[in-house]
Amino acid sequence: MQKGAKGKSRAMTANRLRDGLTVFLADGGEWVTEIDRAAVATDADGMAALEKQGADAEAAQHVVGAYLIDVEAADGHVRPLRNREQIRAAGGPTVPGAVADPGAGYAQSA
């Protein structure tokens, strides 16, 4: 997991093990698919708390690949700063022509 840089806002993301969907850690420890519900940390203590919750969720096998992402939070919305995370937050596949199917993983479209 990444350590937060000074002056940055961060949120925790991972993939949920039961269906592989991209999820974000919300206040109260719930993993949600909507990035606008993500808990946002703006200082080292908050980022450390998110990292601990991410590590605990991985150990409990609720999620895999938990890490902090750079975000911008304004007007009730959370926006990832990196293109990769914008794609993940939108729920889109990263494979061209693929369609997300939570029950079966990714299926190539015809």
C-alpha cells in the first residue's frame, strides 16, 4: 500500500473477492462501489487509518489489492486524479470490447 504524500487527499480502493468489482472504503468500514461514498483522508493519520482498514479487510479475505489512490473531493463528489483510477471508478472494463458481468467476470462482447 502507498503512503500518502503531504498535501494530497487519498481514498482506499480494492477489488471485492466475492465478485471482483472495484470497491472503495467508506466511513464506518463498509466497502462500496460508488466512489462518492468513499472516505477521504487528508492527513497522515487518516491515511494510516485507511491503510489499516484495507489491510484488515484483505486479511479477512473481503477484498484483494487494497491501496490508496489520489483523489479530489469537492461538492459532495470524489474524483480520482489518475486515469487508471477514473476508469476503475466508472466501473468500466480495462479490456477493449469487454463487458462487465458481476456474475461471470468479464466477457468479450461479440
